[in-house]
Amino acid sequence: MDEFALIRQFFRQRAGHGAGVVLGPGDDGAVLAPSPGCELVMSIDTLISGRHFPEDLPAADIGWRSLAVNLSDLAAMGATPRWCLLSLSLPDASADWLEAFCDGFYALAEQAGIALVGGDTVRGPLMITVQVTGEVPAGRALLRSGARPGDRICIAGVPGEAAAGLAQWQAGVRDGLLSARFCRPQPQLALGQKLRGVASACIDISDGLLADLGHVLDESGVGAELLLTQLPVSDALSGWGSEEAVLRAQLAGGDDYLLLFTLLPGFNLPRDAVQIGRIRSETGLAVLGRDGMPLTALPAGWDHFRTP
Ligand SMILES: Nc1ncnc2c1ncn2[C@@H]1O[C@H](COP(=O)(O)OP(=O)(O)OP(=O)(O)O)[C@@H](O)[C@H]1O
Ligand SMILES: Cc1ncc(C[n+]2csc(CCOP(=O)(O)O)c2C)c(N)n1
Ligand SMILES: [Mg+2]
């Protein structure tokens, strides 16, 4: 299949429809009509085979994941997904691989109501970049910088399950809840939109709970106290590894794509959310163990350029 047949078959016929799409794939650029009274939220993420997902991950999961991690950034901003661009670097033009990739990608795109409006396709090592655009009512985006002393720190979901799922995958266990958490992250879009005007700050967990909470604290100029006893855990996660491995996955595993947010005073916790700590004015992050004493060594999150 040549480059233009590939684009026609997989990306022109199936893409491009949706609200505000004046012109989709096929020209030098897409033409889009933003909704009146809204601001645009844009984000981009690259996924590299072997670095962001195992080389033997099925193409349908790669398609889902590439969009999911991007939608999660829109969720963290409280945005409604609208349009996306897809840049694909492929080692070869396998119709079977592309069919499966598109199944995963378009399944989530339909679920989230986002239209693919353009992209780029080149030959090279397997690498996928997705750029997403969403909308928020003007001035209502959720930021990392709004956390204030006394705010409750909350999460809805079990951090660590995705990292445990990846470890299981790499050990050859490829079914079950943990593996699904890694292969098919569910961006918390509805929660993000519900948090507008309710959360003082929000971020999605990609690098690890502590690392991403650290970004909120830095941007807000505050500190925090986390209570280990309040951290959500599931039977699947606690049955997966030693207590130490589970704790490391919960605090620093990454790949969770769960929203971590701080609640404004006076608001109830959203359904399914739990409080795991509190913002304080004293800078730094204290993680209190079962005995109420701060842990002395905290695991670091994902860093592409950390030197060992
Ligand atoms: N090359 C770059 N040029 C401009 N801005 C960048 C660049 N790389 C990162 N940034 C910005 O730095 C901030 C943090 O980027 P990062 O990729 O760590 O995002 P994240 O949401 O924390 O994590 P994830 O990529 O997993 O979603 C974002 O606002 C991003 O737009
Ligand atoms: C094969 C494989 N090995 C390790 C990991 C873990 N990992 C890679 S990048 C990243 C942070 C988010 O990426 P970014 O900051 O680029 O958005 C994490 C937690 C993985 N997902 N797949
Ligand atoms: Mg993010």
C-alpha cells in the first residue's frame, strides 16, 4: 500500500466528522470553528514503542492508549474534547496493523466525542504523536496552580494498578484487571468537567502520584501531607506483589491517568473520590505512614532524562 492509499483508507474515510469541523483531513490544514464563549485547551503527547508501551502490545491497545493519554490531559484541564491530530511513524505499511490500531483509536474517539481532523504519516521507528484540542467556558480551565492551604487532596481510582499491569505484562501475564488498566486507560473526562468551579487545582497522574502532586505543589507554592492509610487499594493490586512493591506502584508507578485534585472549601467529594491528604502552607511533601510518622525515603516518579 502506498502512503496516500493508506491515508485515504484509514484516515480520510473514517475521520473528520464532528461539531465545528469546517474541513477535516485532506488539505494542507484542518479548518475548525471554536464554540462562542469558549477557550481552547491544547496538549500533545508522544508514545514510543519500547519506552511508553511494550513492543508486543497489540495495535488496538496502542491506538486506544495514544489517544487516552492525551484525553487525560484535557480531563485534567476540565476541558471537553473536540479535535485531534495524529502523527504516525511506522516501520512498514501493514494493513492489518493499521486496521487494529484504528479500531482502538476510533473506539475511544467516538466514546469521547473527539474528531480526528488531520495528521502526518512517515516511515520510521514505531512512534505515535497525538495532539488534542478541547474547549472550556472562558476562564473556567482547571489549573495546577490553585491549591491553597487546607484544601483536601483527592483521587477517584486506584493509583498503582497500571504500573502493576505493566509489570505483569512484561512477566507474561496479559489478562485481568491490572493489565487492562495499563492497556486501556480510561480518561476521567466527565469527572474533569464536573470539577470546574469545584476543584482548586487538578493534574492527571502520568509520572507517578508523588511526582505529579509535586507539580501541583510547586505551581501553587504550597506543601502537602498525604496519609498512606487513605490511599485506595484494590484486591487485584494488593494481591499482585509485596507490600513494598505495592506501595512503590501506588506512589510512583505512573501510567495511571487518574485525576488528582484539590477541592475548594465547602464542596463535597465527587462520587467515587476519596480524600488522601491535605494541602498545607509549609512547603514540601510529607507522606505519613501507618504509625503517623513521615516516611523517610520516598520513591521518585518517571523522568525521561534522570541519570542513574
Ligand atoms: N518541547 C516543549 N516545548 C514547549 N513546552 C513543552 C515542551 N515539553 C513540555 N512542555 C510543557 O511542559 C509542561 C509539562 O510537560 P509534560 O510533558 O511533563 O506534561 P504532563 O502533563 O506533566 O505529562 P504527560 O506528558 O505525561 O501528560 C506542559 O505544559 C508542556 O506543554
Ligand atoms: C515499556 C514501558 N516501560 C516503562 C513505562 C513507564 N513509563 C514510560 S513513560 C512514563 C511516564 C509518562 O510518559 P510521558 O512523560 O512521556 O508522557 C512511564 C510511567 C511504560 N509505560 N512502558
Ligand atoms: Mg498531564
